[in-house]
Amino acid sequence: MLFPGSNVEVSFLYTLVYIVAMVMALFVAMPFHEFAHAAAAKREGDYTAVAYRRYTLAFHRHFDWRGFLFLLLFRFGWAKPVPIDERNFRRGKKSKFFVSIAGILANLILGTVFLFLQLLIYRFFPKVFAIPVYGFLLEMFLEISVSLNFMLVFFNLLPIYPLDGYKIVESFCKYDNKFLDFMKRYSFIIFLVVAFTGLYSLFYEMTAGLLYTGLFKLFTWILGF
């Protein structure tokens, strides 16, 4: 039994373990995303994140309560953006593109690694997940980590200010681009539309679903399921 005890105790323990797993996943995914931006900016000549003590994996340095609230309510959210001064970039717009996409790539790598690790344990060490409480905690942590990191990938690809997707598009456009001006001017309204109409959920299911299915088939083939 994963959770010994009465039905009430089991339900409470299940909920508690799930919450702990969610917090653990957040403590990895969000700081890793922002640290990737800081590391990329440093490599491109900007040490602003270092000066503001954001060149770190410490969760509390990157926590944003609004992004966390959105994550709980709408299944997408964000961390506190790393401070960056583009005037310090060595390669101009090329540097901006590299720094902007760094966080997305970081979460893509994390999500892929966690998915592979989850399937690896299922294939060769399935009894690990059967360990009371701790096995379930590990299973939930890996499952939530995959979902959370892929969510951060595709959410940040949206070209809405101030998300990474906006900055990526900006790195290819002139400064007076009308599309970028519109997305920046009405970003809050666009966020509300995306949140309350379910557009992001549809976008996520289509994109992340395809990625997950492709990686799942690849890894199960590699592991010999």
C-alpha cells in the first residue's frame, strides 16, 4: 500500500504529497529558467543579473507571486524576470535572441530529462514507485516536473510582452514594428483573453501534446518497452 491508514488519512496524505511534489518541481523549473537567462546574459557581456544577485538557482530570488497565482488558477505562470541591460550585449540582437531563448531551452532540457528518468525507473526499477509515500512522492515529482517544464516552454514562446517569445520576435524586428507595439501596449488584456477563453489550454494541448507523444515513443523504443 502506498498510503496505509483510513480513507480520510489516505486522502489527506495523498493531497499533502502532491502539494510537496508540486513545490519541489517549482523549486527546480522556475529558478533553472531564470538562471539560464542570467548565465546567457553573462556570456554575452551583461553582468546586470550578477550585480542584482540573480545569477543563482535559489528559488526565493526568482519568485513572483503574480506568476505563481496565475499558475495555480490558470495552469500557466512565470517567475520574476532577470534584470538585463541590452546595451552591454557584445553581439546586439544576436545576443538578445540567445539570452531570450536560453530559459526556454533550459526548461525543454529539464522536461525531457525528467520524462526519460521517469520512464527509465518504470522500465528497470518499477518497485521504487511502490515504496509507501516516498515512491509516490518521486513519481508525482517527475510527472509534475515534465508537465511544468513543458508548460514553461510553450507559455514563454507566446509573443506577448514581456514573455521570452516577444523578445525572440523582437530580436528579428525593427524597433518600430507595429505588431510588437500592439502586443506590448495591450499585453495585460491579451493575458486575460488567453487565460479566460482557454486559448492557451488549446495551444498547450496541441504543442506540448505532440512533443510529449514524440518523446514518449522515442524513449520507450530506446528503453525497450
